Amino acid sequence: MKPLICQSCGFPFSEEFRGTNRDHTKSMDFCISCFKNGEYTDHHLTMHELERRLLEMAHEHNEISLEEAQQIIKRLPNLKRWKMTNIL
Ligand SMILES: [Zn+2]
């Protein structure tokens, strides 16, 4: 099975970290840290803010490499959550 990519934060996630829909089924699109009970956990999150966080994770916390961060940032505009917001 190919890894799932969260359609909000762009991170790959495994089966057990799937978010939950309102009817308590598991989401195929979002990870548990982005999506719970059919709602985004952070309604105010923007793509720009996500980019900032990713770079911070890479630069300050070394949680991911800069390459990983940039890879995810490139992916963001194509994710379901952000697609619409590009048309401004
Ligand atoms: Zn996510």
C-alpha cells in the first residue's frame, strides 16, 4: 500500500494516523493532527503559515531535512485543502 499524503499538511502518514470523519470513519485524505471528527483541527491555518512552520521545523528543530521541507512545500498547492485558495 502506498503511503497516504495528508491533503492539509502534506506529510505522509500511515494507516493508524488517519484523521476521523464526523461519522467516526477514518479519513483517506487527512492525518489525525489536521483533521478530527470531520473538522480541521486548526481552522486558521494558511498555506503560508504551513510553509513557515515547515522551514522552522527544518532550520530550528531539525525534525525534517530542508529537502523534505521543500518537497512538502512544493506539494502544498496541489493538496485538496489549498487548491481553492490559490485562485485569489
Ligand atoms: Zn496533516
